[in-house]
Amino acid sequence: MSLLEINNATLKFGGVVAVNDLSFSVEEGEVYAIVGPNGAGKSTVFNLISRFYEPFSGQIAFDGQNLLDRRADAVADLGIARTFQNIELFDHATVLQNLLVGRHRHRRTNMIEEMLFTPRVRREEHKHREAVERVIDFLDLQPYRNKMIAGLPYGVRKVVELGRALSSDPRLLLLDEPASGLSVEETQDMRWWIDDIRKQMGITVLMVEHDMGLVSGVSDRVLALADGAKLAEGAPAEVQSDPAVIAAYLGTGAV
Amino acid sequence: MRIHFKTSYENDIRLFPDWWSFLVYAVLVAGAVILPWLLDDFFLGEVTNVLIWAIAGLGLMLLTGQTGQASLGHAAFLAIGCYSCIILMENGLPFLLAFPLAGVITGVFGTLFAIPAVRLHGIYLAIATIALSVLADDIIVLLEPWTDGVSGKFAPMITIFGLEIERWTTPDRFYWLVLAVTILCTLAYRNLLRAPLGRAFAAVRDSEVSATAMGVHIAFTKAAAFGLSCAITGLAGALMGFYAGAFNNETFSIVISISLLMMIVIGGLGSIHGAFFGAIVIAFLPQALSMATDTIGGMIGGGNVAIPGLETGVFGAILILFILFEPMGIYGRWLKIRTWFELFPFARKDMFKRQKSYLKTERLR
């Protein structure tokens, strides 16, 4: 059984068919990339998995459980964490606080205990902090620990967002364009991290990415989308040389 | 500049980062406790007023500064707290029971109000809460059998274990009572901020989309913020009733709501200090203004002339100036001054310049 299974998902915005009868599955432990031209429905697929959008028809299952039974805020409980294309951090909080919000699904204390700050709350805080510090260590975020997000450069924000997702100890990590807006070096770092996330932490990664260098470097399988439908699926090299994919990117006609 | 050499996670979790700041707050509290021996009754009353406003400010700060939900209806919650505490006491409940219960009742009302309110955002929420403020006046009149409507109620004597506390005859005891409530509320507030729920509040304020993706239940978190905020405000309302001595349907008008919101903006949104700084401004400004008009009137020989609208005009002007030149409020200005001294002579002019924010994901609502 695959970790994430999407069967015949369709989503329409009015007359626009954003995702058209799409089926694919992500196996445990692999890096699966979704590519496609702008407007192909890549981010929409993410928003379907995150339950921000309700599919018109079709099924989405994670580890055998029906995701469509869950509210958007209950998706994280299953161990699905994500980043956003345009960085959605908590701007008026520090890096540390942002990462600690990532631990929210592991919250075990209630409001009253927290107001009194009982010893249990304190112990839990230590645990959360320990988990967050491991992520900080992994992503080399030490210099920024107590900095406000509002003052950080774009590249660092991108890493902090990855860190926030990792802080929740996910089983499946959804990365929405992890390398967009990053320099060549930063993209290279991102590549090592994605590799390590899969190999050391054993986290399955599903990502949307335009940078074909990164995609072919880290991913096991690639799905090419156009107009919300599957064009090709397979190893990176196969997909890149698929005639339908080339046509979608470059167009067809008299060459 | 104090350098913190952190050796344990406790350094970041405990209330005071170092001995120095612990000392500063200890001296502050000690000074506050001995204040009745230093001030005469009039000024002690004014300081009590500041503290009551500060509690109400903490309540609204939790909702507006921390969770990002503007409310112009908090006068209604002050009224609920005030009336419920005094009605409970008239029915024979001792103050020690009636007072916390008044907070709980107000909190429950706040949570109930949150059920429709969590669907509203920004300006629409502000408009809905204005309606609440306007309604409160009428509802108090309509509920005359309990509230005595327009003729109003008188606050009874507070008795705690035989100790009689009243605003006029024992202003020092009343001051200590208010101080104790202030300290407890501040501690609870501060504890929340360093716990998961406080971080969830900030997450809801800054990005509901990613808060949801991290597993934060938006509606529940907002309802919790409303409930806690209103509970604290209710406590302040009850104290306000005892402070005023007498109150009716017009005591908790929409003007109070607006002053409260102004207060936390002037003080500095999103900080505990801001609630206190704002309360000092709101509570002392009318006094300062009347003293100023008296002095100026005396100098030009005009005597005591009441200038209608002077107070609201000055308040409005101050608010506009703050929003234009110091959106972070008095606390923000204080931080800048402190940083300038700490880094002297290396502070740069644009250190606090606000960065342009990057494009946000389209709001998924």
C-alpha cells in the first residue's frame, strides 16, 4: 500500500478544471516531484492534500486513511507537513517561535495548565525545544534563532519554512517550490537537505519544483502535469524526454 | 549591553532572562506595594484607575495584539463583568466567589460571541463588535429587573475574610486588591505567551493558512482568545464598578470601547508593557489636560473655562500621530531608545525600519 494515494481527483473552479481526473501514488521513503508549466494545477494538488480545497470528485488516502474525512487542521495530526510557494511564516515572531508552532500537533497540555505554567507544561516545553533544536542544527539556523522573521532575507525564510515543517516530525513532507527564488548555492544546499531528509530522517517527500536540475538530482519519480491532467510519470530522465512533456513546455508546431 | 550566555533551555523559558531584569521587576512590584504610604488618597485613586484600565487593556491586548482580532465591543464585556459580579454579591455570594465567577461568566459570553465572530475578518469583525457595544446599552435597560436600568446600581462593600474594602473609605486596601488582580492577570498572560496556546494565537494573527497547515484549529483558537480576553476584561469591569461606586447603562458606552482600543495602540500592540503604558496615558491625560487648561486659563485671566471636545480632540490627535510616526506605540519607542543606548555608539538609524513583506499566498478563504 502506498503512503499517499490520489484516485481520480477532480477539482473545478467554476468552468475551469484545475485538476482533471488525476491519479498518482507516493511510496513510503521516496522523493516524488511534480513538474509542469504555470497553471498546470501543481499547487492545487497540494492544496487538495492539505484539505484547503474540497475535490469535486475522487479519493485521497494517506496511509490507508481517508483524508477527505478530515478538516484542514487535522491533516497535520497524521504527520503531513508542508511549505508554501510564497512563504507563509509568522512574520512578527522569532525563528524559534515559528519552529515551535510546528510542534503544535504534539501539544499535550490544555489552556488552564498553560496559564498556570505547571511543571508538566515546562517539561513539554523542554521536549518541544529539544526537537526544534535538532532541526535548527540540521538546517544550520543557529545564527537566526532569536531573529524576527520580518527582518530576514528571502533565502533564510525559505529554510525557516522548511524547518517549521520538519519540526512537526512529519511522515510526509510537501514542499511547494523549495528552490524558487534561491541562488545557485542555496539551491545546492536545498538539494543536500532534501536528500538527507529522505535518507537520514526517513521522511517521504512530495515536491513541486521548476528547477529541473534539482528535480532530476533528488527525485526518484516525476509526475508531469499540464492543464490539471497527467502527461507522464516515471524516472526523471524518462519524463524529461517524453514528447508530450516537451510539447507542453515548448509547444508544438512547425519547427 | 547584557550578554546572555545560555546554558539550558530554561534560559529561554523562565519569566526573567537574568537577575537584573528580575531585580527591576521586583523593585517595581515592591514600589507598587508601598505606594499607599507615599501618595495621598487622590493620587492613589488615580493609580488604582490606571491599574484597572491596564487589566482591561491586557484583556483586549490578548485578542487584538496577540491574536489579531480587533474588537470595538469590549465595553460590553466590561459591563457584563461589572453587573454579574455585583448582582451575584447582592444575592449573597461573597466577593471572593463572585469576582472570579464574574470573570468566568464574561468569558462564557465572549466565547458565545466568538461563534459568529470567528467567521469575520478585519474591518467586518470591528463593525460586528461595534454593534455589540451599542446593543449593551439597550440590553441593560431592557433587563431592568436585574440591572435597575437607567437608575443604575451601587457597588456594595467588599468583604474578604472580615476585612472591609471600599474605594472611598479604605482606598489603600482597594488599591492592593486591584494590584493583586493586576499581577495575577499579567502572570497568566505571560505564561500563555510562552506556552503552545500563546504561539497558536500569534500564528492565527500572522497567517491563518499556515497555522491551519501546522494543525492549529483556527476557530477553536480564536474562540479561546475571545473567551480569555473577555474573562480578563470582565474582571476589570467588576473592579471598574467598585471604583466608580455607582453605574448605570451609560457607564460602559462605546466611548469606553474606543478608548480601550486606542489605549493598546498608543501603548504598543502585542506587548504586555503596551497595555500598562497605554493605561497611564488614557487615565492621566484627562487630569493633565484639565490641569493645563486651568493653568493657562489662570495666566490669561479667563478662569476655569471648559472647552467642549478638547479631550476627544487631543486623544484623536495623539492616536493619529502614533499611527503615523510610531505604529509600535510607546513600548516600541522605548525599545528603540533602549537599543540605542545598549549599542552606543553603533546603533544605526534604519535599524527598525520596516521591511517590505514578500508576496503572500492568496488567502484561501
